[in-house]
Amino acid sequence: MPLIEIVAPDGNYDYQNKYFTDDTKYLCPAPIDEALTQEIKTMCEEAYRAVNCEGWARIDVLLRASDNKPFLIEINTSPGMTGHSLVPMAAKAAGMSYEDVCIEILKTARLKTATDSE
């Protein structure tokens, strides 16, 4: 999926600016150079594997303003799927409909039991 840059008023991406204002801008794909995009994607893929994630997830990253160094913030293994959510937004930019995203998620879903980890 393409990266999304969030530009919130005064740099404050709080609950109010996420859900109740149209002042926050979501730039998708993020307007950053390809080398930085690849660095972030690689870092996210490595983090995903390092914590043994399965299925879908959203990984949040901050870029340090002084040098654009990326820092991992969190891995969200159950990201939102509302009109304000980032996964459907990135999927749309990649040419996928909301329905297609849901079907892709369901294709990888499975019930993991205690015997699966033995």
C-alpha cells in the first residue's frame, strides 16, 4: 500500500483533528522521495516480521523534521475501517475498492488454535 502523510493543524493530530475537522490533510501517496519511501517500507516489513504479525496491520511512523529519519511508533493489528481510516484510504490510492480490501483481508483470515503454535 502507498504511504500516507498526515498534515494536521499545528502538527497536532489529536482526536478532534482526526474525527471532527476537515482541516487535517491526508496526502496519499506521501510526497516523499522513492529512497525514503523504500526505507520506511523495509523498516515496517522488518518490524511486522519481528513481532510475528499475521494477516493485515497498519504501521505508524514519524519522520524527524531535521533530517527525515523515520521512527516506528506502533503496529496496529486491528486498524480502523471507517471513512476516516488510513487502510481504506491507502487501498483506494492503490486502486482497490473498499470491498476489495475487505475481501483481501478475509482471504488471509483464519482461526488460530493452541495446537497451531506447537
